[in-house]
Amino acid sequence: MNKTLLSQAGSFVLILVALLTFAGSALADDHNYQVTGPILAVTPTSITVKKGKDPWTVSRDTSTQVTGDIKVGAKVTIKYHMVADTVTAK
């Protein structure tokens, strides 16, 4: 094999490894969810929306990205994820 062919094969392998790594991390992050409904309450630390007949309260902080005016009655879609705060094995 000549050097050019080896170089191209090496580049292909690197790209393939990068794609597989990205795909694996995307599949591993399957704990993302969303809830859509009218806002029932807004505080600096939470937003409560009505989903079906139930109120859903989702925590928020200063890093939460907000687009638009969030006020009671506005229909919103909240994207959130679940992260464990503590785990206790018994």
C-alpha cells in the first residue's frame, strides 16, 4: 500500500471512531423529557404547568434558558432531564 492510501484509511478510521463516539453518547443521554401546557404558577425557582388534569412543577434556576414571556396562562414547552442528587444502597 502506498502512503496516500494509508493516510486516507487512517483518516477514515478516525472519522468512524468520532462518529461512533458521538452516536454512543447521544444514545446514552436518554433521560431528556418535555412537558407542554399552560402555566399555572411561576416563581424564581419553579414553573408549574397543567398537563392533562395534573399540575407538573419543574425546578429552575438562573441557568435555565427562557425564550419569550413566561406568565400564568401562557402555553409553554419545558424541556428537562432527570439527574440523581443522592443514591443510597441498602
